[in-house]
Amino acid sequence: MNLVIRDRRRRRLLAGLFLLYIGVVALIAFWPSPVDAGSAGTLRAVLTALHSRGVPEWVDYTLVESAANVALFIPFGVLAAAYLTDRFAWLAAVVGMAASCAIEAGQHVFLPARYATVHDVIANSLGAALGTLAVYASRSRKGD
């Protein structure tokens, strides 16, 4: 198969996956109430049980929530950076940070039951940056 056709198909697939991903993130980000509201009690109970079995106390709700925010934005960095050329792949991390800022601003303005925080922006941005770095690492490895 021609490389140009293969690249076009790959880019269309990445664009489609990115749009699907953005839809899911939008649902999570702009749900009227916190998405973890129903599971917060369960998570706290699980953490309490883990702490009683020796898991350090610093593994707490805030850490789990932050890790979830990082994990949520790793696909942003991967999909966006994989779509972009080597020269511009770094923009995936920057756009991920901007998207996180927009989400938090939207939550602050339009969703009184949600909590917009700089902490979330930092965690989301870290996720986008890690996803972007994963693409750079993969590409540099292929170049070996």
C-alpha cells in the first residue's frame, strides 16, 4: 500500500479517536455534578481498608483523584502528538494545558456544583505532557 494513503488513513483514524475521546472528556468535565459523587464513599472505604492493611496514609483520596486526572489526559497527549508531525508534536502538551484551563474555567462559570482548581489543571497538563512524551519516545525508538 502506498505510504501516503497509509498515512492519510492513520491520520483519519487518529482524528476520529481524538474526537471520540474529546466527547467523553466533555461529558466527564461538564457533567452537572462531580462525576465521583456516587463513588466517593466507596473509594474512601477502600482507602480506609487499604490503610488498615499497611498502605501508607499519603495514598489518599486527593492522590487518587490527581492520578485519575493525570490518566484522563494521557490519551490527549498521545492522540494529538501522534496526529502531529515530529516538528509540532510538542503542541499536544500545550493544547492539552489550554484545554484543561478551558474546562476548569467552564466549570467555574457554568457549573456551581463543580470545583474548578489549579490543581486539576496541573494534573491534566501533566497527563497531556506524559502522553506527548510517550509519542516522542516511541518515535525516537523507531528511529534507532
